[in-house]
Amino acid sequence: MGKRLNRLANETSPYLLQHADNPVDWYPWCEEALRRAREEDKPIFLSIGYSACHWCHVMEHECFEDEEVAKIMNEHYINIKVDREERPDIDDTYQRVCQLVTGTGGWPLSVFLTPDLKPFYVGTYFPKEDRYGLPGFPRLLKYLAELYRSDRAKINRQVEMIMNGLSMLEFKPKVIESMDLTLLDEPAIHLLDDADMINGGFGSAPKFPNAMNLMFLLRYYRMKGISRFLNFVLFTLNKMADGGIHDHIGGGFHRYAVDARWMVPHFEKMLYDNALLAVLYAEAYQISRDGRYMEVMKDTLDYILRDMLSSEHGFCSSQDADSEGEEGKYYTWSMDEVRRLIGDREHAEIFSAYYGISEQGNFEGKNILHISMSIDALASRFNKSRDEVKAILERCRRLLFDARASRVKPARDDKIILAWNALAISAMVKGYKVSGDERYLDTALNAVGMIEDKMAKGSRLKRIYKDGVAKIDAYLDDYSSYINALLDIFEVNPKSIYLERAIAYMEYMLQHFWDSSNDLYYTSDEHERLIVRSKNPYDLSTPSGNSMAALALIRLYHYTHKQEYISKAESILKAYALYAAENPFAYGNMLNVLYLYLKKPIEVTVISDARDGRELWKEFMPECIIVTISKDNLDRLEGIPFFSGKVSIEGKGLTAYVCKEFRCSLPLHSVEEVKKHILEEA
């Protein structure tokens, strides 16, 4: 006899569906649950997580699947489950409560609320029995239920204390009147002070890629020409590409490493990490022309194409860390298995030496592949040429790839999240620019088509699409990231529809998200109201809505010359610049936007029907807005100020214009001339 399903069975979120057969009487976040809490005067237990979260799975197995625990929950609480990726506004609000009360946060997030949604107790993971210095969850449930029933005054005092603390945490801009390039010195030096010069990256364990901060250091190097900033970024990228955080068989990167050496990853894979890292490696290739970075970019984008692309052309959210209930099982290997699959003894020895495979393993008796010696050292050791060694490694990788494909795959969260899809679209465009691979552009165009068809209505957007249903009004990061993705598409495929849609979404965003105090709220004025209306200002795992909005405003201003756009971009930057200078780890993307603004964007228009103009795309020129356009398309866009007065000179092949601060070059007719002029302007 099958398990009885709860209300979550009607949801589309894979995370919520994972809990649909729990004996807990779960509700999704909905008015019915909130009304019942008010009518019955019951506290709410709010549990927030996401599908690839390891400790969320642990707490589910220990507590939410347990009949006795569920009985306590059902008797004393209204129980609500939230997917943080669907409702980041709810997660952000109560995550701040957790950080306020406990000094830390994370998932699963466990919050006890009054019926009016005010928190009185909060934590993250709770075991079934007392351990790790944590109270057992059943004991905690009983204690708080009794406290709520018998000592409401104490509950109210706790609520008041938390709410007062929450109001003090509200983001308050430090507005400055003027900005110049010296603002970028302090954060660059701060980042390098925290650099791990032995293993790459920042700080110690756990190690996160910090893609946006590394992108900023590349920009700072371009501005200052100080080689240690570039060298550190390239050193870090090499260490990450060598390490176990990089999937050497299937491509792409895991979420983070639990050690300082990038060896042992937390095995979940997130769409946004891989999108941001693909862009970072592409920029490293642009600046260094080292083919290795191109290879890593391509294997990351190819991983997304193979494993994260939905049948409807959107990008799925994540892959779980676990398979068959075991973390990392899909990705690890025994020495015996490697030998058996490869067959040829010498080839197996070469492969094992290169990827650090041993009898004892480096992770629970198995091996996480990592590059442990150079191709040259390997060739010398086995008395073979570099090309022979590379061919052997490629053959062996293919054998393991095919074998791994027959394993039980980690679960995939196949909901389409707009902001993350926008990052993936931008990554695909970047990949197309540097590699010329049309697959990446086609994928980006198809994804935009899916979003416009399934997730847009007029100038309104939805955040989530799954199983034919678009839901939840889009948040600030959804709008701002998608506007930038449309502008990325426009730069390589300049059809007016992409610019028109970007402008329409920007107008909606400014009307419904703008706060007169200088920046934008995370939710629109049409969104459901929570206990606070947050701004979520930080660039952490993903770029913040405000930093992406400032970027989109700057870019749109240069296309349209609409003064409101640059004024609002300046307002955001002036509100955040000091925060970014003081705490670069929380404002990595804001620093990149500050760089673009302070360098004053260079507008480059390349008119050509041939491929020669595309050579500029391979250059690292982050202060440039480069549009490559055919003569026919240019004629269709003559009403757009960016293209005003720019004409193709007959018989010259390529015609280009380089403009900055309302002055333009004479027509240029070669890529080398354009590059020279850009360097003079930069």
C-alpha cells in the first residue's frame, strides 16, 4: 500500500515534491495555511530548503519521515514548506532573522512563527535526538508548543526583540556625492590581502569560487596593469580547474570545496555557478589567450547543454549532491573500477597518475579525480610524447564518461528560474563570442524564445516555469538579469525586438520596484507583503538585483540616451560604492559595474557582413559596449541613438566607429585600427 500524499503533491517544485509523501501535514506557502493558523491560533513551523541541499535531505529522513515526529508537528503546528529558489523573498526575510539570532544561517532553515508571521524561534538543521549541541527536534517542538500555549507574554517579548533587531538590520545606503576610480583601489587590495597564495581562491576552507570577485580583479589589472592581480586570478583558475571541484569527466563545477585545496567538493551542481564560471574562464582566455581557459569554458557550457537543458529550451536549476542516498557516489571511482574500465594496463597507470587515483582513495575509500601532475611530467615518466599522452587521457575519459552514464544520476531540479536562466543565456553568448560555436548562440536564442513565450505577459515576468505552468511574480534579480541577457543577445544579434523588450521590462521595473531613497526593492509594489520589504543588496552566490539593475541602466542609457536611466544608475552606485569598497566579498558584481561606469563606457559599432568584425569579441575590453551589425540591420535601427550618424562606407568591407563621451572616431576599416582606438580611449 502506497504512502498517503500531503498537499505538496499538487506542487511543481521538485523540492516540495520530495516531501509530498511525508506524514507531516505540509502546506505550501499559501493563504489557506496562513488563515488556518489565524483561525486556530496555532504557531507556524516554516521549513525552507532546496532540492540539492544535503542537510535538508538528512533532516527530512530523520524527522519529517518519522511518524512520531510528524504527529507532534500536525497536532501543535501549521506546517509550511518553502522552496527557497521559488520564494527568495521569504527565505531572505527569515534568513536574516536566523543570522540575527544565531549569528549564522543556512539550509534547512527552521523558523517558528506566530500566526501573523512574526518569528519567535529560529535555527537551521535539528536532529531527531539531542546531539551536536543541538536540541532534538521532537523535544524542541513540544517545548515551543507548550510555551506558545501557556506563556504568550514570553513569546511576544521574543517576537518584539527579534522584530526590533530586524529593523536595525535594514539596509541603509551610505550615499556619497562623487565617485572616481580610486574607489576601486581599496577593494582590490583587500581581496589580495585575503588571497590564498598557496591554493588559490580566498581564505581557507570551505572554498567558494567567488567568480564575481575574480572578474573584478581582472578589471583592476586592466585598469592598473599590475601583474600580481592577473597572476593571482589565473593561478586560482588553474587550481580550480585542476581540483576535485571541477568535474573532469562530465565538465562543469560543483558548488564549493570543503577543503582549502579545492580537492573535495560538496557535490551539488548549480546552474548559476557554472554560468558565472564559464564567463570568468572566457574572460581569462580573452586576457591571456591561453587555450586551457577556452577548454574549461567549453566543457562547462557543454555540461550545461547536455545535463541542464530542458526539452522546452530553458535551463534547469541544479543537480543534487547525492545519488542512491550517498553523497558523491555518481562522481567517485575505485582503483579497481578504473583499471577494469580502461583495460589496457599502461593506459590505466597513466590515467591514474594524472588524476591522482590510488588504492586507498581520497574520499571515503573512493577517488575524486583531480589533476596531480603535468602532461609534460607524465610524458617523461612514461616515455611518451605529449600528444600520445593526451590521446590516451582522452580515450580513458571517454570510457569513464560512458560508464558513468549508466549509473543512477543525481536528481535534477528541473524548474526554470528566470534570473538563473538569464545568467546562463549571458554565458552562452559569451561562449559564442570567444569560441565562435554557433550552438551556444542558438541555445541562448531558444532560451529567450521560451521565456518570452512561457514566462512573459506584456512587460510582466514570472520567476518560475515548470510542467507547463509559469508562476510567482518575478523579483528584481529576475528582471534585471534578464534585461542584461537581452542586451547581450542584442550585441551579437542586433534585432530591434531584443532592445525593445529590454526597455519594456526596464520601464516596468522602475515603476514597480524603485525606492525613492536611491535604489530598488527586491519585490514589486504588486507583490505579496511580508513582515518586511527587503532589498537583498548583496552579490553572493548570484549577482544582486540592484547591481544588475545598475548595469542594465548604464547599458540602456548608451543605447537610448534616456537621462533617467543614467541618473538612476548613478543613484544606485552612489548608495552602494562605499559598502562595496569596504566589503568586496559582498559586492563583487557591484564593483564590476562601478568599473564600467567610472571608466565611462566606450561605444563600438562594427558594420560588416563578414566575420572579420567578430575578432573584437575575443578581446578583453570590459569597458566597451560592442555591437556588430550588418548594413541591412543598421538601416532598420536608425532611430536608436546609439547608431545615429553611423553609416557603412561602400567598398571598404568593415566600417567601425569608436565613441566615448559624445565624441566619435572617424570611420575605421580594420580590426587593428579599432583595437588601437579603443586602447587610446581606455
